[in-house]
Amino acid sequence: MPHIGRRLLTGLLLLLSATQASAQWHIGIEGGYTNNRLARFRTFDYTRQYTARGGFTVALPVRYAFNDWFALQAEVTFLQKNYGLRRIGPRAQEYTDYTNSFLEVPLLARFAFGGERLRGFLHAGGYVGWWASSHNRGQRLLDIPEGVLMPFDQPVAFDARRDNRFEAGLLAGVGIAYRLSPRIELSAEVRYLYGLTDLQKPYMLQQVPRYNDSWICRLGILFTLPCRH
């Protein structure tokens, strides 16, 4: 038994040494397009229709690769989660486009596969974030018979009693990476963000929850930092 224990300990130390020798730090910048919709439970308000809208995102990822197929990655991300509101019926000329900016910190696991230069990868993890700002623009119908429209374009002040500015959710992504040189990597990724937190606090009875549901297309460049032995 002592011999088996020593062998297991020796094997574990060798495995840790090999992992440490192949571990790498990477840092980069990514950006792209976001498409967000407001996910809501079914209601009986048939006069309102929520639509998806596009936006943009910029991210600073930091990755720690344990080996060539597994890594952990954290990011600081700015992204827009926009949506639109259209009216149906007598007020069909009314509309509002919402532009919502978020700061998020995703933490994810990365699984890579493929050749030395061109590789595929999968991402899975979660994120927490902060609803930083909101802006809306559109037009209101002031007089239905006369059809008088008033345009508006304005920032939205948050209401501490109503708005939930903390956000959290799950994410999954798939993409490809091309190693341009030993220290430079280009990547393209499609990512899905599933919001778990309601955009509203529970401030009224029979409240309809609202969640962000986002798709992201990103391009990026990543730099491998020199190893210190």
C-alpha cells in the first residue's frame, strides 16, 4: 500500500507540473453585434407588441488556458440590450424604441478542439451585470381623431422602487479560432445570453415578469502573454 500511495502522489505531481508548464495567460479585445428581445409571459394585453432590436458590444476577455483544450475565461463587457414597443389598434402610429446599456462580467469554461491553427470551441457559463443607462425615442399620439403625433427622444431616469438594475443569467457560445502566429489568435463566435432576473422589482400585484433574451455575434483578437518559469 505505501508503494501505491507514493506512485499516486508522484503521478499527481507530474500531472500538476505538466499542467503548469502548458498553462498560458491570454488577453484580448472583442466586439460585435447584439440582437435582444424582451421575453415576457403571455398576457391579455393585445394592444402592445414587443420587437427585437439590434445593438453593439465591446468586451475585454482574460483567459487562463490549462492546456490546449480547456480554459477558464473572465470578461468585462459593455453591451446593448435593446427592444421596441409597437401599438396595435387605434394607436398603431405610436412606437417606442428602447436603448439599454449594460456592464457585465461573464465567467465561463472554454472547450477547444481541432488542429494547431484552425480550432473550434464551445463556451458555457454565467454572467452578472448592471443596467447602466436607458434611453428611448419614438412618437406618441396626442389626439386620436386628429392623428396629432408628438416625437420624443430622451434619457430614461431609473425608478428605485420599480427598476431592477442588477442582472444575472446563463450563457453558451460556439465559435472558431485561427492562430495567426504563436502569440496572436483571431476568433469569431455566436453567443446566447439567457436572462434569469426580472427587469422589474416586485412593486405591483399581478406583475408580468420581463427578461432579456440576447444573441451576440463577436469578432476578436487575443494575445498570448509570455510564460514565466
